[in-house]
Amino acid sequence: MHPALSLLLWAFAVLAVQLLSGWALAVLAAGLGIAALGLARQRTMRLLRRSRYLMLAIVVLFACFTPGRRLLAEPGWLPLTAEGVALAALHLGKLLCVITLVAILLERLARPELVLAIATLAAPLAWLGGDPGRLAVRLALVLDLVADRESTDWRHWLESPLPGSYPERIALAQRSMGWRDGVVLLVILLAMGLWQIVNA
């Protein structure tokens, strides 16, 4: 499958997650969690570790600051509400789905393929005077710098890059779509059209 189609399917899955709630969201989050741990365990754990404060903020803000019926009479300083806990679980489940989808995508697509996918999907920008090639080059530079520093402390992001740390030449992958990719793209477009009709 062409990397652009993989990225498009990923985006469609992320959008679809936003429509789910209740048991459907819980089942999907559990399934994606199991799949991500099986396909990209290290990357998933790293993303979850980096998102821990965001997840904590979601739980605290929604569970404690949403008006509603108190869950616990004591202690009085803990203002948990039933509606707040439900909202916290909803948004936390959606966030976990997105994190696991990101982990699977990054494990599925190497950096050159991800750059190719974004450059391919950004091709219509050329009609508006944009430059998809320049976007792809800048993205490749950013991903290279992130990959070089992802195991270091966040304070290294504040440091100026060393002279000569940028590559002199960047090779962008090229790959055309085959007929199978056309069929997949048609199915995606039909699914998106059906989604719009159902949610209209």
C-alpha cells in the first residue's frame, strides 16, 4: 500500500474515534492498546510516558471541575462528580486511541515513507501556489532532528544546533500509486462520503 494511503487511513481512523463513546470506545481503546503493544511496544510505552502529564491533567480537570453529583462525600476536598468522571473517561479513552494509532503509524511507516506520504497528500497545494517539495524537505529536516534528540533531555531542545549538523543533501523517496492503491483510495473516499451523509 502507498504510504499516503496509510496516512489517509490513519487520519480517517483518528476522526472516527472522535464519534465513539461508551462501550464501543472502551472496546476499541483496549483493542488498539493490545495491537500497539504487540506491534510497537517500545514506541507505545515511550509515547504513553511522554503523555502522562496530559492524561493526568485531563483526569483532574474533568473529574474534579465538572459540575454534577458528587461521587464521594468524604474527603470533602476531593470534588469528584459522576459527570466529571464520565467525561474524563471519555476523553482519556479517545486520547489513548490516538496515541496507540500514532505509535502503530510510526512503526508502520519509516521516516522517508512518512515524508513521502505527507508530500503526496500535500500535492494539491501546488494548485494554490504552494510547494509540496519544500514542505517535504522541511519535514524531513524536522524528523531527522527529532530522531537525533529523542533520547536526550528536553533541555537540549533549547540549545542551538551545532554548525554542520544539517545534512547538505536530502533525498526524497518517490513512489507512484498502483491500481490497488486506486481501489483503496476509492473505498476511502466512498467511506468518507457515507460518513458525511450519515452525520449530516
